[in-house]
Amino acid sequence: MTLENAIEIGIKNNLSLQTQLRNIGISNAELIQAGFYSNPRLETIFKKPTKDKSLHTNIEVDLSFVLSDLWQVPLRKKIAQYDLEAKTYEIINHILNLRQQIQSVYISCVYHQEYLQLVKEITATINNLKKRIEYRYQFGYATKLDIYFTQGKLGEWKTKVLQATCDLKKAYIDLRQTLGGNIVVTPLKLCQTLEAPLINSTLQDLTTFSLASHPLILLQEATINSAQKNISYERSKIFDNVNIGVSYEQDFEKKATGVGPLVSFDIPLFNANYGNIEKAKFVYKKAKKALENQKQMLTKQITTSYIHYSCHLEQIEHYKKSVMPSIRKALVFSKEYFDRMQMPLIVFLETQIELHMHKIQLLDLAYKAALAYAQLELAIGTKL
């Protein structure tokens, strides 16, 4: 299983993401509903006298349309469009976070696999050396102190093997849970390594790209546009419920009929919708502040992740060029003189352990670099 295989499986099986995808359907339905105009209103009144002889039999018919829909519906539709856009960016950001989570768990599994392998290697090395010491002891070329020391080191590293095996099983459980599979401890064959790739882009280029295209930035921009349109919508409601149509009336006693235009609207005498307009303005200002805050947060995350990743790469390079060659030369030297029986066992054993400890240190740096790389991709908002 490669990292991309794991990401594909995890995203496909994530129940939280599937729930959020339903929000797209809801927002899309709201967008469709926002584009509908109000139904025309037909009102019929039939009057027939009972005791009052002054009232003539007549009929009134009013047919009206909501004229205010002509300027309110387009604004409602725009608001619904921006809300749908915001929901889309929320889901994209959720996918990015889910991707980073899967990356971290997968990288952790790879790290524990390689760590267990290194611990087993040093344990096997100490065990082989112990057998050589026991063989030499028969001929008086080793002491009981050498045997006791080797047995103690062997027991110490066997304990580390048990702990590393336990940690790897936990990592398998975490990975299977993240991928949406059954919670079992059976091993997974992971094809990825902790090799850290180089980044060709500069920090400034990455920051500029992120601030222009990150889903969280686009989400805030959609929120600002929605709030801005909402101000216009609330202002349009000062003259709310404007109706225009035709009115017809017929008096059967006088045999008279009348047809004329019908116009009705609410007079903004007591309620001019100023409160909702001010609220919409505050929401707009709040959205603009949130955008600036989001830009600062992303800039900090990108800068921090980039610095950490670059630092880890430099440390890895330093280990490969300066530390590991010297340790290997020391091991060759100590082995040569140990075979000649001109060097104590303890020195030779410690040299071998030192080499493996530096391998583990190099593995730790690669693990931290891989995590920083995944965090950098999340801050940028795309796969590098």
C-alpha cells in the first residue's frame, strides 16, 4: 500500500466527509429555492346583503404579483450562491485535513517498521558477539565481566524489541481506523519510505500561492461576498412586500363594473429595517477581519513548517556526510583491533551500538521531516 493508496481509501471511507457532502445537496437546494419568484395572489370577495338594504350585492377580484421580487430574488440568489461556494471550500479544507491526518498515521507506521528493523539488527549483532565472547572465554581470551556486560546489553535491546513491536501494532491499529477498516493488528505492507523530497519553490512563492488559492482563504472571500450582498438585500427590504396587479369589482344592483390597477406596499414608518442593515454591516466587517486573521495564521503555519522541514533536511545531510562516515570508520577500526585481541570487548560493543543509535537518530530526523512536509502541504493547501 502506497501513501496515495492509503489517502484514497481513507477519504473514500471517511464517514465525517460523507456527512459533510450532504451539505452540498442542502445548499444546492437552497440555491434553487432562492431563485424562485413568489406565486401570484388571487383574492376574491363576494358580498350579499342580509338585513342592511343599503348594501348592494357585489363581487371583488384582486390579482397581484410581488413586484419587490424583481430586485430581491437576484440578491437572495447571489447570497445562496456564495453560501454554496463556502460549503464547497469547507469540504475541500476538510479533505485537506483528512489527507494530512492519513499522511501522519501512515508515516508513523513506516517509522515504527523501520525502527523495529534497526532494533532487531543491533539485537542480532549483540547476540552474535555474545556467542563469540562465550567461545573465547573457553580458551581464556575473555572474562566473565565481558560475558555479563554482553548479556546485560542483549537483555536491554530485547526489551526494546518488545516495545518497538508493541508500538508498531498500535500504529497498525491507528492506520486501519483512519482508513475505515476493521480494527485488527495484522501487519500492512507499506511501500513508502521516509525519504524527504526537495522543495524547489521559495518560501515567498509558497506563501503567495497559498494566500491566493487556499480553501480557507477562498472560504473567507465567499463569506465576505455573501455578507456584502446581504447588506444590499436588507436595504432592499425597506420597501418590502411591494405588490402590483389588477383589481376588478362588479355591483349587481347597479349593474356597474370597475377595473383598475392594484398597488400595495408597506410604508416604512415605524420599521425601516435599519437594525438588520446594521447587523449585516457588522457581519461584513467581521468577515473582512476574519480573512486578515486567516492570512496571518496561514503565513505563520507555512513559515514554521518550511523552517522545520529545511532544518531537518540540513541535519539529515550533515549526518550522512559528517557523522555516519566517521562512525563507520571507527567501527572498522575497532573491529580490526578487536579481532587481533588488542581492544576490549566493551569498546567494540559500544562502537557498534553507537552506529545503530546514530541510524536511529537519522531515522528520527527523517520522520520529523516527513511530518513537517505533510504539515507544509496542509498549510499551502495542495500537494507539493
